[in-house]
Amino acid sequence: VDFCVDILAPGFTLIPENFVLPASTNRRDYLGTDTMQVHGKSGSVGSVTVGGPPNRQVIIYDKRAEVIKHHKLQWWKIWQANLERLIDQGQDVPVAHLDHTDRTVSQVWRVEFRAFKRLLKDRWDIRTWEDLFDRIGDLFRETGELIRYCDPAAGDTNRARWPNHPLWEVACAEINDDLEEMRAGVDPQVMKEV
């Protein structure tokens, strides 16, 4: 099960070291739009993948670069329509119009949460559509708490105390709001015992 949020974030720079995650979780970094793993090379990071099958996975990647590379022009119309809706609602937005030729005003990052079979079935006891609709919101809320993208706190070497980055706060808030009706508010162990 995948759930993603696209965030207009001009000026955002993805820094792999800013992830705080459980010790047993893996992380893969990619440069630009290529699928080349980073091994101490310089350059901008275009994607970071944390975790993977058969449990949970979180990916932050440069959606603008993917849209341009694969000529997915419909995304510009979708994003512009959403941007105009936010403006009509009186919300503060970084730009009023997306110019796909100018990265500084059209940088969109995708935050994607994925839940795989072992996490769904074994940990959350999600086996049917009804189970999914009842608990997927809780599962993704937990994912946003276990794996976090943070702003390093100056002088604090304890990564667990670092505050969440505003991009992460927006992504988790959107996911929690969109999936609010799909939450039981119960710990998965309690659900399994019942």
C-alpha cells in the first residue's frame, strides 16, 4: 500500500544524513534522477529511500525531475490546479504560478510511505479490505513517527532529539488528515490480541 504527498518546496535540499530512523532500517541514496547509489561523491541528492520490502519504506525524491525526465506533463496541470485552490482558500503559498522551466519556483518533492506484506499482515493484522480501511491511517501515522526527516539541532549529537524538518511536518500532517477516517487509534499489538 502506497500513499504519497507532493510538496512545493523551492529551495529545499535533501540531505540523507538528516534522517532519523530505527537502527535496523536501511537507507539508499541516489544522485540526481539516476539510480546510482551515493558513495561519498559530490553532487545533489535527488532521492533517499529508507527501509524496503517486506516491511515499511519511506522515499523522498525530486518529483519535478522525474516529471521532466519522463515527460509526465499532466502533473504540471494537477499541481497548478491545487496551487490555485490553495490561493483561493487564502493559504500562504511560496509561488502563485509554476514555471516548469524555472527550478527555483517549481521544485516539487514527493514524500511516499509504503507498507509491505509483513508489516501489513504480521504486525498490523491487516488481511482484508475492511482491516485496511480501519487501520492504514494508524500504520502510516506510526511510520511518520518511527522514520523522520529532521533539522539537525546545533550542538546536539543525539539525533533522536532533533526536531522534524518543516517538509516532514507538512507530509505527515497531510497523510494524517487524509487518512483520519482510516484510523482505529489502537496499538497493533492490542488489535492482534483481540
